[in-house]
Amino acid sequence: MKKIREVFRREYLERVKKKSFWITTFVVPFLILLFTFLPFLLGVVSKGKNYKIAVVDRDGYVKKNLDVEKSIDMKAQKGIPQSGKISFFISKNDSIEKLKKDVISKKIAGFIVVPKNFESKNISFYTLNTNNIGLILKISSKFKELAISKRLERLNIKISQKELKKIMSGIKVETFKISKKGKTKKSYFQISFWVVFSFIFILYMILLMYGSISMRGVIEEKSSKVMEVLLSIYSPFELMMGKLLGIGFVGLTQILVYMAFAGIIGVFVTLEAVMFLPQVADVFKNLNFAIFIYYIVFFLLGYFMYTSMFLGIGSLCSSEEDAQNIQTPVVFLIIIPFVSTIYLIQNPESTISVILSLIPFFTPMVMFMRVATSNPPFWQVLLSIVLTFISTIFIVRFSARIFRTGVLMYGKRPSFKEIVRWVRE
Amino acid sequence: MQGDTLFELRGVKKRFGDIKALDGISFLVERGEIFGLIGPNGAGKTTTIRTILGIILPDSGEILIKGKKFSRDMVDMFGYLPEERGLYRKMKIKDLLIFFGRSKGVYGKDLIDKIYYWLEKMDLLDYKSKKVEELSKGMQQKIQFIITIINDPEIIILDEPFSGLDPINRDLFKDTILELNKEGKTIVYSTHNLEEAEKLSNSICLINKGKVVLKGKLSEIKEKYGKNSIVLECDGEINFLKEYDFFMDIDIYKNYAEFTLKKGINSEEILKILLDRKIKIKKFQVVEPSLRKIFISTVKPGA
């Protein structure tokens, strides 16, 4: 154990110290986080601002119906981070060029051109900063109201502002999934499609990445001849286990950091402190803790299964070119479940999906997809985990036997027959 | 402590496919000696060393260390310098030494002290924060040597320790080896350089084609071969000596010859023949045979 610990320590520390690890683990999610909060941050900056908007009314309806005196408080709309006021005024001049100059010189925040019969056309809004979502949303809802009330007027229906608001509010369709036991559960399939898919994509990337990283590590040790010293200190099994655990922990660290970032976003979403696109917000509200646990379990199973194979392959090769060909079957074992989930995710409980999720090589991705998108019977989940666990133990032992002999081989790559002999010995 | 067996190989055999790499190797190494494992390239030196270290398992035969069969927990007793040197190129020197030190069971302050001691001794202290790949080849060799001995091993095994070294490092390694030996470490090293083995070893084991050809204390071997070895320097044709059936082996150059007499043949008889032929003798000396001579005479096919 002491020996395994030292290999583990080196593999972990050397990899965690690398720049590339810091970039993929911290910088990338930090940037994502930053972009998520950017509207919020911008909103804070523009707090209390008064937006003066000129309206060029070529229709005539707006002049009569827009309450020019009353400015609109932007905070009135829930979830919009920007605070401030919007006040409209009807522009006296009709020249767009002149208004543009006013915008540039910041006399006004922007201007709106309302064409004749605007209710069946588009309205144009000109401004310097087109990223001000709060402002744009507010303006568009105001003019939507105007357009609808004009349409109603043409039908000779007169209604109050209050009634108009009621007419405009839509309803949401909530879908419920009925499980075989008759329980109903709020389905979040549509919104979680992309989330589950990105979870699986990250899983796929990490499995492939760490697999080939560990393989390259072994090849490097062989080609740099440091292997000989290592083998005088470690048994091949200790070496392989140390590597497997050390590199696996790097992957686990990365996943936990990602989850921490997701958690931070989740906290902000639940507190409703920050504006998010409603889709994003819903996704985070629907993620539960169990999904994360399953994710880690399936990551670990997949990692040990695939990476031990990669380590075995690495031990057979003296150079990376050598590895190109023999790693292909293993790479396919990772690609196949990834590609199939893209199709299966639309019908996660189909027979083929169930079968694939129970085949150990495909379990990590396919079963995770099922767990995340539907309600698979628990016995199937458990069975798949047990099956994958048992096969992982076999694969690790099998790879360790190849590794034991492979690490000392140089030059000619052994034939398949020879490899079979090593495993039997 | 002389005369105390530290480890022993008994009839060790190892095949690689059709090739008999080791064909019943047996020898014993005593505590505190410098033991030279000698043989031409491909004789099985590296394979022998690898079996001692447990890197490869013999097909048959056994390896006893302090009377016990080799097991994994004995690995920390050894320090091993492989023939093909290799380090983690991207690691910093200090981290590298910490890794190998810890791997071999040295920790904490003790380890740091040892690292500084050896870096200073090898004149590499300024490079401790540099990466391996930034060092010259000679420096990397020194680092590899430090790794070998960082755990203060009882048995130091060096596979061709002097190959590829410049004269300065060669002396540094040699002095360090002698110093370590003085401290009581047992040193086993392999070489095909016989002059070196002759100067350094207490005991030798000569192997060829996986078999032990000659083994024992160097002094005893030399004595055994020494009484009938003759070096001759002269003026004149001496090729005729080959016609006589007096020699175990004979090596004739233009004005120089080395030969070993068969048992029962007296050196005076040779001298008499030479005088009869009126050869001008510059030097006629009974010598201890060089290891080279012994090597050639034992390894040469048909000799």
C-alpha cells in the first residue's frame, strides 16, 4: 500500500501542477460562470439609470395611447437585474440621422421608429448597447401591449389596461411522467435534454482524455527507460494501481470542481438573485443531488474499466505511433455508448436502451442517461452497477497481467497469441 | 565481515522464447565486497541482474537473500542503476528525488537531508529546481546515481555503471563506489570492460551465453592462472612458437607475445628454445595474467 501511495502521489501532483489542468478545470468553468453573471454585473453598473427613449410615431396611435408622462420602472419586471427607469417622449423631428447623433452624444438612450400600421409590422429600436436585455424586454412588452390594443380597437373592443395585461399573460404546459407503479413525477425531459447531454459529453471527454493520458504516461516511461528503475522498486501491479488511482483522482478532482461551479450557479438560481435565461434556471432547479452521486459512480466505474485497458495497451507499445492502432477498439468502446445516447435519449426506456445500459462497457454513459432522463427500475440500475463493477475487476486484473509482461518488452510489439499467453501465465 | 554470504543465486534459468538467456547461473556474493559480473554483450548480465531484483522471475532455480527467498518487501534493500538510464524528463530535480526517495521508504527531513547531501557532493545543488530535460547528459547520469543510493541501500547493483561517462564523472563514480564500499555497502556491478573489473573487484563472476564460465575471488583466480603466464618482448620472428605443444593459449604480435603454459611445462624450456633460435630477448617475465587474458581464454570458443 505504501508503494501504491507514492505512485499515486506523483501521478496526482505532477498532473495537478500542470497548466493545462488549471485551464480546463478552473479557467473554463470560471469563464462560463462569468458569462452567466455578466448581465447581472452589467445591471449593477447601470443601476438607477434613466433611459430617455425618443419615439418616431409614423402611425399616430402611439402618440395618443402611450402614457408619456409616466416613466416605466424597470424593476417592476421580475428577474431582470437592471434597475432604472425608462421614459418615452414623442420625437418632434422625423430625421433618423439627427436622432442618431443625439444617441451618440448621449442626449437620449435610443429611439424607436414606429411605422404606419405597426401592429402588423416590425418596430425598430436604435441604441448604443444592444446587450441591455432588460431594456429591450421592457420596450418590446410595452409595444406588444400597444399593438394588441390597437388590433382590439380595430375589432371595436375597448378594454382597460388591467384587462389587457390579463389577456396577454400566457400559460405554461407542465408535463408529468407516469411511472409503471402509477406514481407521477414532474417530467423535465425537454429542458434537461441538453443538460443530460452535456453531462454525458463531459463524461465521454474525461474518460477518453484520462484514458489516453495514462496510456501516454506508460509509453513515456517505457521510451524514456525510467520504467526499469520503477520496476526495481515497484511490482507492476503496484505501479499500475498507483497510476490508475492517481490519474483517476485527477479526473475526480476535475469533476468535483465542475460540480462546485454548477452548485454556485444553482444557489444563485434558487435564490433568484440573478437573472438567467428561464431555460437555464429551470434546469438547475430540476437537478437533484442523486444525479450527482450517480454521475460520480458511473464516472468511477467507466474510468477504472477503460483506463486499465488503456494502461495495458500502453504497456505493449514502445512509441505512441505503436499505440494508434491497438487503442482503436477501446476508443470505440467509449464512442459507441456516447453516440448511442444521442439517439437513445429520446426514448430512454426502449428495449435497446435497456439492453445497452446493462452491457458493462456501455453502462456508464447509457445507464446514466436513463437515470437522468427517466425513471428506470432500481433493480436495473443496481444490476448494471454490479455487473460493471465485477467486469471492471476482471478487466483490471487482465490488464495488470498484460502490463506485468508488457512493460519490460521493447521493440517488436507482441502478437495477439503472445498476449494471450501472458494473460494465462 | 568478509566471508559472510549476503545473497546467492542457485541454478537460475530463464528462457525468452527459444533463447536460453540464463542457463543455470549460480554464484554467491559476500557482504561488503565489490562483485564484478563480467561478460561480453548478450551474455546475460542484465537478465541476471533483473532476476536478482525481482524484475523478472526465473523459470527455475532460486535467489536467496540473507538465506531467505526473494520477496517484494526486500526491494528497499537494493539500489539499482540500470544500464539504460532514464528519468522523468518533465520533473524538477528535487521533486524527482523526493519521489524516488519516498518510493524507497525514506521520508521527511531525513530524505531532504540526503537529497541536499548528495546534490552538494555531485555539485548539482544549483540545479535542484531545474527540470530534468534542462540538464546535460552527464548531470542526468549523476542524478540517476543519486536515485540509486538515496535510500542508503545495503546492496548496490550497477549495470554498466561507467558506460557513457566522461573521464571526470567516471572518476567521481568510481570514488563514490569505493567510498560506499568502505562504509560497508555491498556492490554488484556488471561490465564488459575487464581492465575496470580488474582494478575494482574483490570477486568476479564471468558469464557467457547464460552460463558461468569462471567465478571466485579475483586474487585466487589470478593465482590459479598466474604461475604460468608469460610476457615476452623480443627482436625477431617468433611465430614458430605456435608449432610447439606447450601452450594453453598463445597470443603473438610482431615483437611481442603473451602465452600461458600447459601444466608441467617449465618456463625455462621456452627460454631455452628462444636462445637456441638466437632471438634477442628484451623482456621475459612470468606475470599474473590480465583478466582480459583469462576472459579471452575462457570465453573463446574451443579454448
